[in-house]
Amino acid sequence: MSSQYLDLVEKRRTIYALGKKVTQTPDEIVELAERAIELSPSAFNNQTTRAVFLFNENHDKLWDLTLERLRPEVPTEEAFKSTQAKIEGFKAAFGTILFYTDTDVVKEFENNFALYADNFADWAEQGQGNAQFNVWTAFANEGIGANLQHYNPLIDDEVKAAFNIPDNWKLRAQLPFGSIEQPAGEKEFMDREDRFKVLK
């Protein structure tokens, strides 16, 4: 069997040491990510995933407001210094993608397909995973590193106000990306016997 696809999947790693030395332009990065999201499967092809691309001062603004929002949540000054160092690492990246779910579309499908109404929120989350993974992997194929963060819902209100986000968009994840300044470490896998069941 060909392993070309799995070789590409293996390149997708969580990269925390990110920089701004990417060779692609913002327009090229946006085009790549938009296409990856468009090609991602979603339940009933309802395409609930939305994305906001932040570069330059908008990228910086996101991580500055995230740090300030976290300040009252961190119990000690020492712990806050650790949090600050982590946020500064994200800010050092070239840009960030904010992934959203359009809740109006979810509600529309809940109403139109009552038999499956209880599933559409879960399916939208699965659609998010598909889109995020595809963008992340497409970036890896171009030598762009990334890591996936979830400061939602803590930062939702601040981000909504800062970037004029529609009320019906629900923040699901943040993907800072940039040049790979240090590779990821060795990845460990649990025993397959504990994870998989094969019936022949």
C-alpha cells in the first residue's frame, strides 16, 4: 500500500517554537487554508465552519487581549509568568486562524431535519476537527508549523468586540502558525491492543 498520505499526516505535529520567517505571503496562506476548509467534509454538507485570519497587529492584538483576560484567572504571579511566556510564544508566530462554528446554520439544520436534530451540534464539532486537521496538515506540507489552542470561551467576548465577529459565530479554536524554529519531540503511541479491536 502507498504510504504517501500517512507520510504527510506524520509531518503534522504540534510546534510551539514558532517564528515569522515563513516564505509564503499572507494571501498564499489564506488561499491554502480556505481551500483546505472548503474541501473538508461536513454533515449534510452544511459547511458550518468559519475562519478568521489574523496577521500583523491583529495577530498581536489577539494574544495581548488573551493575556489580559487570563491575568485575573491565574492564582499567583509566578504562575502568571509561566502563562505570559506561553502566550508570548504564540504571539511570536506569523499569524493566527480563529476557527468558528456558525450556530445559525446548526439551528437551521436542526429545524429542517428534526429526526437528527440532537446530532447537528456534535456533527459541527466533527466538521471543526476535519477542517482544523486539514489546514494544519496542509501547513505542515508547506513547511509551516502550528499548534492548536482553546482559550474559548474565556476570550470570546473580547475577541468578538476586537474583530467584529458576528453574534452567531461560536469560537472553537485558535491556530497560531509560523516558521518552525524548533521541531517537535518524539511522539509516543499507546499500545494498539489497548486502542483498537479487529474482528475478522
